[in-house]
Amino acid sequence: MSKRFLFIISILIVLSLTLGACAQPKPQTLKVAILAPLSGAVPTFGVSTRDGALLAIKEWNAKGGVLGKQIEAIVEDSQCEADPAVNAANKVINQDGVKFIIGEVCSKASIPVSEIAEEKGVVQISPTSTNPNVTLKADGSTKQYVFRACFIDPFQGLVGASFAINELGAKTAFIILDQGNDYVRGLAENFEQAFTQKGGQIVGKETYTSQDTDFSAILAKVAEAKPDVVYLPDYYNIVNLVTAQAKEKGITAPFLGGDGWDSAELDRAAAEGGYYTNHYSDQDTRAIVQQWVKNYQAEYGSVPDALATLAYDAANLLLAAIQNAGTDDPAKVKDAMANIKWEAVSGTITFDQYHNPIKSAVILQVKDGQIQYVTTVAP
Ligand code: PHE
């Protein structure tokens, strides 16, 4: 083969590649990862979170995207557990080149992800992880790249304790908790502290592990202690087991919990009479909430829970911060985020120095098989 022939062939190859590329230009997208527990113990958390975030992204894309680019969502199943969440975070950062993460839901998964985000300079916003350590380093300083769209558990625990004492007239409480779950352990501590500070007495505290399914030994102690309320700040899967077994044992003291109760799969018959603190109520009459409920219903055919709502808020916050920064450089976006003021469905969001929004909580009651709005508590 002559040199000249080879030369012509190579020119042709280069030309065809260039033309091919021109004929089908690959549109530039801005990638956003959504880390959500789609499988594992609490799949309704994942589905709601994914759906809420995707709806926000769809709305932005319909309006032209952000920085002139369409937004591409990369959804990963992080299972509400540390290891799968870390693997998912590494995958989206190292393989997909993602610079923005929405997630995780569960504090015990968001905390290890936040360490990676901070180290790699990737902006992370958790919609719903309420443990303070999500945004705080061990030395108490703030992780510069990590934010959340929800209030934190010292506030949530205080709201629960005040409600028990002031509204339910409780003088004594029994706490049941999973020591191995950062969220549960933290919230139980925050409740205990607030309850005793307000003059209440903790008459029993028992722990279990996430593998446990038989709570009869613990519930026997509850029955004996006869507390005015039982604090059970776990996720709906555990709440379903414990409240059903408590009903069988004839325990009538009301159960009280936190946002982890929020699920379409909460066993309302078993949890009947219980109360929990949450981020939002679909019965909120503010126009922004009712519009959101309508839009979500039109898209998915169901009423959005707090997880869907906060994921929608978190995605909007992130995209607005990118827009405000005028660049997708995460170092700039994190600064824009720290200074943002955003009218979210779950309330107006501005961040304090720890990257926590200052927001109200709602109290909901499981009553007549429905979830009823009781009251809103401002910080
Ligand atoms: N706050 C919980 C956590 O930090 C997660 C959660 C939020 C669950 C809202 C349900 C509803 O682990």
C-alpha cells in the first residue's frame, strides 16, 4: 500500500468521523445524581424521593433546563444503608462524572456519602436526612459542600417532647430505639433531653437491632411501666411491627414518633392513635402546597408525602443555586447555595451557618385510619 493511499484513507476516516459527529451532535447535559433507597427496608422512601426530584427536573427541562443545558438525572438505589450508598456515590462521581448529588434519605447513608462529597468537592443536598452530623465534621465545623432541605433532629425531638407534655399532658415517657441507626439514636436522645428538661420523666428505655422482629420482651416492660406516651422514632417498617405487637399486648398509651413514620405503607390500623412530627402536610392550605399536590397527583396519581415534597424542594434548590452561580463549577455553586433564599413547598429556605434550613415542623395524628394534620410548630 502506498503512503499516498494510506494518507487519503486516513483523511477520509477523519472527515467521516467529524461529519458524523456534526450530523448527530451530542447535546450537552448537566448531570444530577439522585441517591434513593429504592430497595431494602424502606422502599417507599426511595420511590417518593426519586419521583419528587424527577418532577422538579422535568419542570426545569420544560423551561429550558439550567445554564442552557438539559438536566440529566442519574438515579441510583442506595438502600438506606452506608455501604450501598457509598458505592452509589463513588459510581456517580467516578464513572458518570457527576458534580451534584441529591440524597440520601436516611441519615446513616447520607453521613458517609457526605464525607465523599466534601472530599471530592461535589455538592450534596439531602432532602430529608435530619441527623446534625450530615452537614457537620467531627470537629463541629460545617462541611462546605453539604446541605439539607429539612430541619434537624434536635428541633424535631424538642417539638415531639413539647407536644407530649403540653398537648397530651404527658408526665412520663418510655423510649424504644435502635442503637445502630444514627437517625433513631439521635432523635431518641434529643427527645429524652427535651422531655426531661421540661419536667417529664423517662420511665424506661429499651433498645433493639434492625434485625429484630419480636418486640414482646420490650413491650412487656412498657406494659409494666405504664408510661403516658411511648416514643418510637424509627422508620415505618419497624413502627408497623412494634405498634401491631403493642396492640396485641393491650398497650393503650399513645405512640409518638418522627418523620420516619411517613409512608403510604404505615400500618394505620396498628398505629391508630399515634402522633408523629413531620416536614409537611398535604392538608396545608397554602397555595404553593395545593398546587404541588395537584401537579404531583397529575403526574403520579398519588398524594405526595414529605419525602417526595422535600426531594422536589431539594432539586429546585440545587438547580436554582446552579442558576444563581451562573456556572456548574461546584465550588461556586456551594457558595450560591449557602446564600440562597428559596420559596419551597415545605417553607421558605435560607441556610444557617451549619447549612441547615430554619423551618417549621408539623404534627400529624393517625386517626380513624387517616393521617390528620394537628398543628404546625415554628422554631
Ligand atoms: N429523617 C430521616 C433520617 O434522617 C429520614 C426520613 C425523612 C424518613 C422524612 C421519612 C421521612 O434518617
